[in-house]
Amino acid sequence: MKSKETIRRLLKKKILVLDGATGTELQKRGMPGGVCPELWCLEHPEIIKEIHRSYRQAGSDIVYTCTFGANRYKLAQYGTREVREINRNLARLARHAVGPKALVAGDIGPTGHFVEPFGDLPFEEAVSAFKEQIQGLLEGGVDLFVIETMMDIQEARAALIAVKETCPAFTVVTLTYENGGRTLNGTDPATALITLQSLGADAVGCNCSTGPEAMLAFIEAMKPHATVPLAAKPNAGLPRLEGEETFFDMDAETFASHGPAFAAAGVNLLGGCCGTTPDHIQALAGTLQNAPPRPPVRAALSAVSSARSYRLLTRNEPLVIVGERLNPTGKKALQQELLAGKMSLVRQMTREQEQQKADLLDVNVGVPGLDEVKTIREVISLLATATELPLVIDSSKVETIETALRLYPGRALINSISGEKKKCERLLPLAARYGAMFILLPLADGEVPETADRRIAIVREVYGKARRLGFTKEDIVVDGLVMTAATNANAPAETLKTIAWCTDRFQAKTILGISNVSFGLPERKWLNAAFLAMAQLSGLTMAIANPSMEELMALKRAADVLTARDAQASAYIAHFAGTAEGKKPAGTSAMQPPAPAGPEEKVRAAVLEGNRDDIGDLVEGALSAGFEARSIVDDLLIPAIVQVGELFDRKVYFLPQLIASAETMKKALAILEPRLKSGGIPEKARGTVVMATVQGDIHDIGKNIVVLMLKNHGFRVLDLGKDVPVETILETIRTENPDVVGLSALMTTTMVSMKTTIEQARSADLTCPFLIGGAVVTRSYADSIGAAYARDGVEAVRVVEQLIGSAGGELSK
């Protein structure tokens, strides 16, 4: 294994050239469809060694091992669990092929499952699975690791944590993005970068999914925020099938012509993904030969992130509001719900704070007698899907903070780390381990400092300790420590002095918990608002406050203008423009509707929000209120899931929200189905659809989502599973006479099975329409084999409706 410093020195000298595609090269050399590539390579070692060697000779500085799918879940599909041995042997083949001078990267791909909190694969189980693969690759002699083609930021985090907890190897993490510039789970490139580089990735980037032109935009979006090198591996255009073979249209010269643009955008590692060959890499290496590398433009970055968004914390920007309401202190109803294991109020308060324009959410679950570790897991899992706002993890217990940081699919802000010796010694390494930002609270053991001078001394002391662990001032936010004016008239002035020193002298971000200043005094809202405005003038960066306080938020917006943080008063005008005198500005959106009132509205809102926990009680409540089961389905559930589909189409919702809403509806239908039948109103299916992942393909995530969506829209679905033989599909068509047959494929090597299935069906005079989809499938390919096409589960429902409703079962063009 090469040291990180060795690889970093290389990156300072040149843009490192990565290798190209492996799967299509194996196909050219005789690998049949439907086999396990890793096992086939072990059976034909000279072929994979030839591919590795050809990339090295073409100019690749880094060659990937053929272990993309060599994890326990994918290998189990082929009847083997020899994960460590397979990875070790494949790594050795790569090493033998390229010799000691080239760098060999242990290639780690996705498991085929979504990871908690977005899926059913427990996070720690995912980490364990990746560690198993990593151990084998290390034994095989790899120099570094590449975690690639990740669609789920949480799975990428699990793999990265697995590497970090196993060895100190240089690690590159690349995600794959859809045409809209987000992963399947809704993560954009800049958000992924901020999350992964803070967690310890040594390089971050993108691969697969698009050709060079589209991928260039992803690198350009990441470079301004990057503290690490950037990597890219675009495809050679889009795949097409001719006869029994898959082709990519972009030739080597055209592909390589994009190299200078990538270099100018700041890429530091560049290669090729699907469809690229040694010729592509050789041409690319030639265009990069004299291109100077652009190092990262930043040494550190003040930013936090969630799974779907990020927030930069910069000077001279509008004040950042941290919503304080997700804290049970003084909130009896929230305390009772958390003790009962319910999350309705958490969901409601989250929605309300988003409507009221909070920028971040403070999350605290400290209730006497509550299992905080268990509860914080549940709350983090909910909020990861329910909101895109980044989180502030607030707890007095180290264990609670650690649990939250490990599971949270973003970069969090810890509230807080003080000068108290024991907590400082435990929390600083924890923050460093997970790359979190933290609030520096100027308290010391047994001391609440009253003066700014003493607080400043504690800030310097804690920051000194943090620097030894690699933190910079960009990673911390100093709490000015607000004390009540009722007991000490000088307390607000000392806080403002602390904020001013941090801003002007220490050059650090600052935060205040505003409401403490007015404790014990009447009409607290005026004191809070006035103190906030004074703090903004002193340079305050963030405030922990209740965003529902109209006076405070209005003065905050006004102070942003008066302190020149709101350029041309644009945010102020956008908020207040057109607001009639005495009326509040509108603050709702399609994603966050007003809190529902009646039982029918609550059922509909539960589907929109993906509220799986409460849907059962809400449906029973609607039934008790006199709503008929059929009316609940037709007038509430179906319109709600249709709206979810529309939000998904508009990229307001992403896959986690789509799945949560679909599963919520599934639970509702399970409760209503017996009543529909027993009430003399048999539930009539809208049509029968057979679904299958084609022979040779073991991936079924996309197919399963389509099945769930179709069932929720009233279709009878026969799911044949994955790797389904053609004859099984044909026999099912004969016996079930379905209205539509849906076929799914994820790999270019299995696309041909779709064509074979349809051709054999037509030869057998089976005339039912076919619908196809999958990551590599295109509309033009569907047209070429006589099938309809859907890009996702939402479009699949619409296409099936058209196929069934149109004359002759043909999709209207």
C-alpha cells in the first residue's frame, strides 16, 4: 500500500490518468452474459491480466482491480461467499499484470441495496460487508481504494468509514449522477463533496452515468468548494445494442478531446467508464500530457450538509437561523411523544420550521428516562428523508452525539464542545473522526465566565487543542454565551464583545442562543429581537432561535439589509413584496403544505410526507369519522400518491421520499383492503402486470420500486423476481394473460435479454405489450425492440395506464 503522502506528491506533479471500462472489454474477450465477472476473471486470469496490462501500456497511472461487485451480497447471488479470497486473488492478478510501478486501486462498488436510513440494509452491516472486501484487497497488495458508482450517499459513507477503520489508505469516492445533476437519492455534486471530504475522502468525484460533456459540469460545480483533489470517469457516450453486442458511439479521439476542458475545470484524476477502451485512455493521456494540475482551491471549508443540500457558512451573508424547536426542554407534549416512541410532533415541527425559513435544525432528544441513543437513531432516520435542512446535533451525552454522527448522511454541526476537560478530550477526537463542524462553547470546569476576556481565553485554549487534531477556524463556530439581562445588566454587552472579537480579531464564525437574554422578563420577544439586531451589527454568523417568532425574523431580515449582508435587499424584498398590511407573508410550498386539520386531510398529508408511523391510526380515524373505505382510496390515497409522482417528476422529491410515500400508501391499503371486500365493494384491479429482471441480471432495486408504485395505483402485479429465464416469462404470459409485461435490466451485458424475450414472445404469437427500463436502457433502444419505455416508477405507472387504455395495447406516441 502506497502512503497518502506519496500519492499526494504525484497529484501535485500531474493529472493522474485512470483506466477505462472493464465489463465491455471482458465481453469483447468472450465473457458471456449472466455470469459473475469476478468469478469468470478468476477462471480466465490471463484475460483480465491482459486488460489491466493494456490500460497500463496506454498510459494509466492507476489501474482498478476487477472487484466492483465482489461484496458479500452480489457474490451470494452467484452461490459463493468467499469474499476475502476472491478480492485477494483479483488484486494479485492486477498487481502481477501492471508491475510494481503502477498504482493498483482496490475497486469497491455498491451492494445493490439501499442503506439505512434510506433502505433496509442496516448501516453497520454495510460497513462490515465493505470491511470484508477491503481486507481481501489489502492482502492482495492494492495501493489505494476507489469507492465508485455510488447512487446513495449513505452507502458511500459506509464504504469510506470501512476503509478508514481498517487502514490509512488513500481513498477516492465517486458517485454517479442522473441527467438532472443529482444521484438517484437526490444528492447533488457539491453536497456529496462537502459530506465526503469532511468524512475523510482523499479525492471525490463522479463516474459512469453520462458522457464527458455532462460530467464536466459536475466537476465545475465541485471545484470552488473542494479541499481535496477531484476525480472523473465519464462514459464513452450512451450505449446502444446492435445484434447481440453493446456499443458506445464516442470514439477515442472525440472522448480525448474533452481532456483539456476537464483539466481547466480542475480535475486531478481522469479516466473512462463504460464503453472506454485502451485506445480511449491512450488518446486521453496524450491530451493531458502537458496540462498542469490545478490543486484544490481551499484548505478548509465552513459548510454543513444533509443528504440533499448544503449550507455554506460565510461572512457577509445573511444571518443563518438554526431552528430551536426540536428540543423537548419545556415542551411536555414533545417529551411524552418521544417517551412513547412517536415521531408525529418531530415531523410537524420540522415541517413548520422549514415553512418559517429556518436554515438548519437543532436536534435534541434529552428527556429523563429516555434511551437517547435509540431515540436519536430514530429521529435521524426520520429527518434524513423528511427534510433537506442540515442538522445541528445537540446533546450533553457523548454517546448520543457519536450515534448521530455515525448515522447522519451529511456533515453535521455539534452543539457543543466546551473547555470542560473530560468532554473536550472525548468530543474533539469524535468530531475529527466524522469530520463534523462544532460549536465552541467558552465554559470551563466549574466556571461560567462572566467577562469577554475570560471567554476569549477559553476559546483560544480549546482551539489550540482542536488544531492539534487538524481542525481550522473554518471548522468551528464560537458561542458568545448569552446570559440573562435580568440578573446581570452587563451580560449582553460582554456577549457582544465576545462576538465582535471573534469576528474582527479571531476571524471565526459565531453563534448565539438568543432567547436566554430575556429569561425572567416580560414581553421577551422585543428583547430577543433587539439583542439579535445588535449581535448582527457585531458580526454574528448564526442564531439559535424560534423561526415562528414573527418580530424576530422580521428584524433579522431588516438587519441583514442594514449590515449589507443582503445584497440589494433582494431577500428582504422577496419575503415582504406584495404582502398586504397586517398579513403574514406566505410561507408554504408544494413540498411543505400547511398542517392538516380534518381526518381526511391528515390521511392525504401522511402519504405526501411518507408518514409510515401514523398512517394506520389516521386511516382508522378517517373510518371512525364516517369516511367509506372506497372513498379513502379513490378520493384521498390515489390523488396523494399521484401528487407525490408529480413532485418526483419536478425534482422536488427524490427516491427516498418516493419510497416512503409509496410504503405509507401500501400500509394504508393493507388496512382498507378487508373492508373493501367485506363491504360488498370488491376491489377491482385496474389491470395485470408481470414484472421481471431479465435473465443474467441480479439487480432488482428499480424493478421493486416499479412494482410498489403499480400496486399502489391499483394494478395486480405478478413479480417474478430477478435473473428470470425467458421461458418462465413466456409461460407466465400464457397462463396469466397479463395486460403488460415489464422487463428490467441494469447492465449493458444483459440488455440483450430484453430483445430476446420480446422476439421469442412474438414468435410464440404472444401479443401483450412490453415495457422496459433500467439504468442503461434508453427510449431509442426500447423503440428498436418494439417496447415502451419508462425511466422510473412514476413514469412506469403512466405508461402502463396508456398501454392498457389505448386500442390494441399500443402506446400512443
